[in-house]
Amino acid sequence: MAVVNIEFLSREPIENVVTELKFQIDKTVCLGDAETVAAERDRTETFLTRYCGVREVEFRTVATGDLPAVVRELRSVLTAERAAGHQVTVDITGGGSLPLVACGILAREFAVSLHLFDVETGAMTEIEGNVFAGAPAPPTAPTVPEPGSDPEAHAAPFTLTAGGTPRNVPVDLDMLIRMHGGRIVDRMHKRSKDIDLSAERADIEALWSVSKEHLESWNSFAVYLQGFPPDGLRVVIPPEASRAKLANLKKLDGKREIDIMLNCCADVGVIEDLVIETGGATSFRYRDATAKNWLWEAGCILELHTYVGEAEDSDDCLVGAHLDWDGVLHSGRSEDVLNEIDVLVLRGLVPTFISCKSGSVDKDALYELRTVTERFGGKYAKMVLAAPKGVSRADRMRAEEMGIEVRVEPREPKI
């Protein structure tokens, strides 16, 4: 006997598929106004059939602001599915106020159960004909079916808890972004952020400790190193060239600070064979291309450190994720609208979008983070700004108003 879930379409994609992620559903009937059906139809049907194993998805258009119309359409669906001998349940997780009223009107008439999910916790609440599942029913007089009436209308309602088949479809970040109509673009991923966490975690944390000690000058240190491209991995910096480069980097305390930072990098093993000649040239060798990239990209080590701290207790985690706005990758890259999110985390069904700023922060960074999160994460998504140098009082207040958590101390990995 097929299990049918009736869904009132929401503009929040996860609310349209959460039942099918948690229970085996054979058919989903989606009701919504014309605009919502047009916006959500393709991606909802694709997700349900591709990832959730739903065999049939049906869409019906109804004026959700017209209660009699909603009642008529819902009654029509319930009647048809019951006549086909199906087990029926109604998901009210994302329904508007009038669809909820319609469900209340018809729940007892059709002895159909309603259910809703707390997306953040995954908890489900079921209501059997206006009574919470598991709660004792209020005392009523025995119901005697009228001659010729449908006996199923007076039977105990089917519930997912008692009669459904539980499942847990694993959701990763690629699925989540596709659910929102976007796509993660792997071809844009930087090699510096393509890491083996188990092998490189210690190196990342060691270099982060150096960066943290030299927070004010770390970005300028990266610019300094970029001025001296290596021959292979070996670098030689003549004193005249060093002085010329330092003249344009006011946040560095001259050659003395450069020497200190190079020694620190040598101590943690990201550069080797360091020689600093008094009054002469400085030479060293990058341990490998990855270490060179970590040092050349000013904000890279903050992003990697944040990733290490988030990845260990997440269901999925990415660093340096490029997101395509419409989910369609074109042959000409200039045709794609992309946004990069520094660290993207998934716990359960709730994503966290993290923007890492190793330098100064302005309000544009907050608006950009909110825009990307709203587009690809929806209303349940969390936003974090990792800014070790802090933010202004005005920007902190603005972040609070926008629901963005500001972390001056990035999340530390567990030891």
C-alpha cells in the first residue's frame, strides 16, 4: 500500500522535502499558489525523485489565500488518494495560516494525521485527527458509521510514527546547495585549500599560532613574500630589493620584523634552510608548494584554521567553496555568477556560512555574507563572521541586527 504525503509548498526548500528525508514516501502531492508552484516545482521534484526515492510527485495549484478553495482542493486530494487505497499523511511544516486551518477542518473528517518537523532539531510532532500522537484522546461518544459511508473515514488514522518506514537520507552540502537552486563549482577550488585534514592539521594549527602572534602585520608579510617569486621553491631576497619592498608596507616594522616572522615560519617547518646574512641577502626554501600558497594568500591560514575547528563535529564541511548562482555552469566562465564562501558547514539540515576576514572589516562584508546566506541557505541557515582583528562598534551592532555572529576568536579545534 503506497504512502502519500500531502505537502503545502513553501518558499523554504527544506520544508518541502524534510518528510521524505526522514520517511519512505511513495508519492508526494504538492499544493501551492501559482507563483510558488512555478518557483519551486522543478527543484522540488528533482530533489524528491533523485535523492529521496519518491516515485511520483504531483503538483496542484490553489489560491492559498482563499480558505474555501484550499478546503475544496485538499478534500479532492484526500478523496482521490483514499479511493486509490493509499495511506495518507499531511505535512504542515511549511504551510501558511489558511492551509493549516483547512487541515484542521478536514483532519477529523478524513481521519488523516498531520505532522510537522522542527528543521533545526529534526524532531517530528504528529497530530491524529486533531489529537497529538501519543496523547490520550478526549472522551467522545462512539462513532457509528452511517450506512454506505467509507469505513476508513472512521478508522484510526495512519501515522508515520506507527505505520511509516523511517529512513535518514544523508544530506551533504552539494545536495543542500542544489536544493536551493545553486551549485558548488569544484573547478574553482584553490589548490591551497585542497588539504588532507588528518595529515596537515598540525601544520595548519602551528602556522595559525604564528599568524595570531603577528596579526597586525600578517597580511603585509604575505604581500612582502609575493614580491619575491621562488626559483622552484628556493627564494633569495637581495637587501636592496627588500628595502624597496618594505618602503611600501607601512604596517611592517622593517627588516627586523620580517626576520622574526621568517624565523617563526622556519620553527614550524613551512620554510627550510633559512639564512639571514647581516647586511646581506636572505634565502630560504618553501617546504612545498602548499606551504608557499599558505604564506602567499594572506587570509588562507585563518580560513584553514576555521575549517579545522568546524570540520571535526560537522556532517559536512568545505573551505573556499565557490557557489554558482543559478546552478547552471556555462562553457564561458564569464557567464556564471559566482560567490565564494570561506567556510561552509552542515550540521543536520542546518548550514552555517562563515566569512573570514584577516584584515579590517567593513559593512559591505556583512551585507555580502547575508546575501549569499539568504540565497543558498534559507531562513534556517546561520551566519558567522570570523574577524580576529575585531570590528567597529557600529558594525558589531549592525551584525547583531542582521543575525550574524561575530567571532574575534575563531573556533578552536578540540585537542
